[in-house]
Amino acid sequence: MVPKDYGTYIEPFVGGGALFFAVIPERAIIADSNPDLIAFYLAVRDDVDGVIAAVQRWKTDEPSFYKVRKLNPAKLSLAVRAARTLYLNRTCYNGLYRVNKKGTFNVPYGGYKNPRICDDAGLRAASRALATATILNDDYLSVLKRHAKAGDFVFLDPPYAPAGQFADFKRYTKEQFHRPDHEALAAEVRRLQVLGCTVVLTNSNTPYTRKLYAGFDIATVKTRRSINCHGDKRRGEDVIVRIKPSQEALFSNILSPRIEAYPSTRFMGSKERLLADIWSVASHLPGTRVLDLFSGSGAVSYMFKAQGKAVVSNDYMAFSSTLARAMVENDSTRLSAADIEFLTHGRATDRFVRTNFRGLYFSDADNLFIDLVRSRIAELNDEMKQTVARASLIRACMKKRARGIFTYVGVRYDDGRRDMQLSLRQHFKEAAQLINDSIFDNGQRHIVLNRDVSQVDVDADIVYVDPPYYSPLSDNDYIRRYHFVEGLARDWSGVEIQEHTKTKKFKTYGSPFSTLEGARGAFDDIFRRYANSAIIVSYSSNSLPNRETILRLLRKHKAHVEVVPVDHRYSFGNQGHKIGNANNKVSEYLFVAT
Ligand SMILES: C[S@@+](CC[C@H](N)C(=O)[O-])C[C@H]1O[C@@H](n2cnc3c(N)ncnc32)[C@H](O)[C@@H]1O
């Protein structure tokens, strides 16, 4: 009933929350219009000991019952209010919840001998399940209108439409649920479908409900209603209506909320802010296999994964591939608290960073910490865990450097920002948490390569091309900027540090994109090799070869080429322009060739 993968679990008629407590979703919003019930969940989440202590104070005889029933919940502390709800539920007639027009609970005494009021262990388990949930006391429509997003899973268990002549399951709260409400709910379900949510709805099996949800997948199930005093009448039938997101939603330019889990890093030329534009173009192209030839920060590969594609991600920098392997290829391996403890304690087996980069980028303590984590990574026995740990270390090092780069030594641009103040140890722990949180399975297999673009040879339906922009105004040398984290990714193996340089960088990898002639030839080669795929090229107005040249090269190999302008302002003047200078308004294009 619950999809394998979804953004947020939303249950706006949460009631007893049977499904919520069975699933215990990572991200959840539960809501109900019943204020006592919501107060109960909030108290169980935030003060379970207080609830247990309060409920144990009351006896269960009739006079005590009416004394507790008389207490005005609005005047009680959250824990006592919750204890009262629990107590009344366990001692009242048939466990009913019914209120009068004023919202006062009015079910009489149940007269049970030794009712079991408080299941401590159960309450504590519920408290843990609720720990990260958002709990709201609101009308279901306002919850859905405000919170539901494409990719979410919405479970709707509304007050049922009456199944028999005398059955009345509507009086859950003082607001009743009548036919117009059922019709508004059915309309809302259709809105959610178009929005891109998966919806599951339950109701009683009546001609009325079947008509409301005609056209959807409706399953009938036998049910036992617990709220009915006549045992023989407890049998009934319910429907479970399943609603998949509309095709329109799947193929529109709505980005999955998953993308928000991607930990953004300042990376030169990152297309993080263009993801919606790239997807709005790519969503119209057929096929599931996407090749991201120059993955850089990995943001575009991650977006395609979040949109359900099977991704091959490539970059010639090892550190880019490490990020993509940790967050795109990886679908389930996370660092546990014990792993993080292991990685951040013990002894370093060498002092490579401390010795070679002393006084350049980080303090001695931070350098020693890097050496410690490097050493401990080598001792982890799971390769994907090693990758996640390395990606976390890379992210930590980039975060602590102003602008995330290693072209200058010492501490520049220190404006007292939090990122500058935190130790690398703190950065590492935060990075590990963020990367852990970004990991998910979209049901597809993903591959990460670490090659020069000319060596990549895979079949794909869509190829995304975002090479370094050649500009006469500044170099586009990624290694010069990121050599330190690139060194970390490969543990400086196979590279030779240029000892005479201030930054202790190593020789850049050769790339055809470092010259105009080379870039032209490389584009021609890529377009020729992927002539059978749809090609999307990111390009900007200040780059060379110019727009006309790219168009001409694409048209040589592809029948149909379109230029889609998108608006994008760079976060820093990576093309030799200063921030604040009107020149940093660069027009971005997406060339789409099919
Ligand atoms: C503009 S960035 C890509 C940005 C990426 N789309 C993002 O959103 O972060 C260009 C990338 O091309 C890579 N690159 C440069 N020359 C390459 C080559 N010859 N083969 C493969 N990758 C290369 C660089 O390492 C850099 O990460």
C-alpha cells in the first residue's frame, strides 16, 4: 500500500495512526482536527515520562472517571491533558470518542474491571516513532493545501460515509463530515494526483463512495469495526482506493522534493540553480538512461536520480566521482554513529597532510584531524562506507575554505561566518549527517565513472553535456582550484605535488577544454559519438566556442536543435568578473538536440 520511495508521508486524518506507527516514516506530517488527540501526540512525543506519571495518579472507579472527565483540558498542562485523553479512552464506554456541540467529551463511564490504561513500553515506542514527525492540529484541507508536494505519499482515512441506516461514524469531532465534505475530499484527491502525489484512501464500501472514486483502482476489504457495541454488526466492507500520480505530473517540470536533500557545495559552474530548467527540458525526452558527462558537484546527476532516471555519472576529477558515488550510485550505505565515532578517534598512521600542507589551508589541529580520518577510512572494511566517509571529508574541507577553493593560502575572506569558526571535526560530522540523509534508492542502478570524456562509452537515452567553459578572461582549470580535495579523493596517489608552488598543487590533468581549438574538437567528437541519444548542452553567453559554433556542430549530427534560454546569475565572478559588476549577468542556454 505504501510506495517504496516517496518524499513526505502525510496523514491528515491521523486518528489512531495505525499506518503511521506501522511504517514509521523518515519524514512525516500527521494531523487531525481533534485538538485533544493532537495534544496527546505532542505530549507523547515531547514528554512521555510526564504522561505516564500523570495517568498513574488516577483511580478507575466511576466517581474518579467523572472527576477526570470534568477537568477542562484547555486548563491542563500538555502531559496531564494527554493523560486525561488516554485515561478516558481506556475507561469510557466502548472506547468511543464523542464530543457535544461545545466540544466537550461526553461518553459515559465504561465500568470495566481493571482496565489497562497505561502501556509504558508502547507509549515510549510511540514517542520514538513521533520524534521527527511534524504534528499539526488543523483541518485536513489546509494541511494538504499547505504541505503536499510532488512525490509525497498521502494516506487519507477520513470519517467514513455512513454504511447502514443507524451507523454514524461521523461524530469524531465537533465538526461533522457530511456529503459535501466527502465531495470536497474527492476533489482534493484529484488535485493531489495532478500535483504528483501518491494517494491511498479508505472509506466504507457504499455505492456513494464507489461513485465518488469511480475510475480509480478500488479494492474491497472485509473489515471489523471496533467502534460498534453489537458484535454481530461489526462486520462490514471497506474500500481502499489507490491513486497514482498523474502522467502529467510525472512528466511536468515539477522537481521531486528529494532534491532538497542534496547537500549543496560551492562548486565552480555548479548547475544547482538550473535544475528546474534542465528538468523541464529533459522531462519531455523519452527514456530512462541519463549520462551526465561532466558531473562536477554531482547536483545534476542527483536531480536525475531524484526524478527516477537510471544515471551514469562521469567526471575526470576523482573528487567529483567520489561525491557522485556516495550520493548517486549508493542507494543504502550510510555511516552509523559507531562508524563516525571510529573515523574520528584513534591514531593517524601518517602525517601526510600535516607535513605537506602545514600552515597553508587549515590549522595544525585540523590537519591532524584530516590525517586521522584518512587513516581510519583505510581501515573501514566496506568500500561504499569508505566512499561516504571520503565524500564527507571532502565536503568538510570545502566548507571550511572561503569560496571552497585552494588557489590561495592562509585564511582569506574570513568574515566570521560559522563555516570559518567550526573545527574540521565539527564540519566532518555535519557533512556525514547531510550525506547520510541524501542517500536513497530510486529503484534504478546507477554507475559512476572517473574518466576523461573521450574514454566514456556508454549507451544512454539522454546525454547531458556541461564542460568547463572556455573563456579568454580566466582559466577554467578545475584542478588548480580543487587540487587539495582532489588529492584527498585519491590520497595523492599517482600525482606529483609541485613543491615549488605556494599552494602545493599538482600538475593539472590535460583537458581539451582548456583551449578554444580543443574545445571545438571535443564538442564535435561528443556530438558525433552520441548522435543516437537526445543531447542537452549547458552553455553560457560568455563562453567559447560561441553559440553559433555550438549550434553548427550540433546540427552536423542531429536533425532537430533548439536553444532554450534560461536565466542564471553566477554566485561569484568565476569568469573574471567581480560580484556586483553588471557584467556577471550571464545568459545561460540549454541546447536541446534530438
Ligand atoms: C562546469 S563543470 C560541471 C558542473 C556540473 N554540471 C555541476 O552542476 O556541478 C565541468 C566539469 O568538467 C570536468 N572536466 C573537465 N575536463 C574534463 C574531461 N576532459 N573529461 C571529463 N571531465 C572533465 C571538470 O572536472 C568539472 O567538474
